[in-house]
Amino acid sequence: MIYCVEDDPNIRDLIVYTLKGSGFEARGFEDAALFRSALKDPYPELILLDIMLPGEDGLSVLSDLKRSPDTQNIPVILVTARGSEYDKVTGLDSGADDYIAKPFGMMEFVSRVKAVLRRASLKTGGHSRQILSCGPLRLDTGRHSVTADGREIILTYKEFELLRYLLNNRGIVISRDTLLSSIWGYSFNGETRTVDVHVRTLRQKLGSCGSMIETVRGIGYRIGDRPA
């Protein structure tokens, strides 16, 4: 089941109609209140969320979804008229899996829905919980927590996913393009500075453990065994 939260009835009906025509089950909601009242077990496989909603806005809804253990792993695609790079970064950094700016073609829309569902399936198919460690750095996927030198570190959703990806590929050099497509699921037309900015803030938050994240000039990043 896919939930679509969109206040414009024409767009909402078109999305639901297209999804059903593509073999998905789908339901539409005109505001956050109706969506929340329907959000219960069994939960939807994917949520399509408009930012500009009456009453509670989409980013607030997204933040609540990612804070709750029951809903934090449900993939979310933001579907909105806001199309600036800043808005994309804000939404994706808050935990969205993709961002589709209006207007959009329905063939591309369905393709990106399928891509997000595939990525979500890969994330959840192999394990329900992992404890990843590297020296004094420890990441618990089940608790969605990170500690460095015994100190708990508060990370944004994308910072956490970036660190998890590096730890899962410990010792391997990962290119910026690979990190961008694997974690953000989209491309800013080659603008990989998004990765650099997140690596910089991640290093700062990790303190002395931040030096574990090594820059490989001209390629990307890898995480080493211990602080330099």
C-alpha cells in the first residue's frame, strides 16, 4: 500500500489513479490529520508527501515519521512545487528518500517510486539490526544510535546513513557519486558537494573519531581503523 498526502484533489487523484494502473494499492489523503488517523499497522510500504499542506506541513510530518521507531523505516518521497536545491537538501536531510518537483511526468514518477521501493527492500532484506564498530566508534542500527569514545552522538538521518554506509564498507574507498546515489538516491546534476558538506559536519560531531573518515583525493572517502 502506498499513501499519498496531497491537498490538491486533481494531483492526488491522478497520482492514486496512476499508481493503481501500475499495479500498486494506493490511498490519498488531503491533509496530515487524515493521514495520521489512517497510519496504523499494517503500515504503508511508501509515503508520498507534499510539503505545502494545510495545517501541519509535510516537513513536520516527515520529522515525526523518522522519530518514531514504528515508522522511521518507511520510505518517503517528497512531492512538491518547491524545487530549489536548498529545499531538496532540507527534505532529504530530514529523512526523505527522494524528492520529485512538480510538474512531473507520470512515467518518471512511477519509475522513481519503483526505485525507492527497491532500495528500501535491499535495506531491510538482509538484517533487522546491526552493530557496526571501528575502534572507539560504534553504530547501532536497531537503536539508531552512535557513540564515539563512549559519548553518544546526535546525527541527522542522512549523517547516520552516511556513517553506516562507510562502516559497512570499512577500508574501501567510496566515490562521492556512489555515496550520493546510494544514500540520497538522486543527483544534483553532478553536484557532489552535498556529500562533502555532510562529511565535514559528521567529522565535527564525531570529535576525535572524525579523523577516521579519510579523504582520498580525487576519488572520495573511506573509514579507517582508528583516529589518525
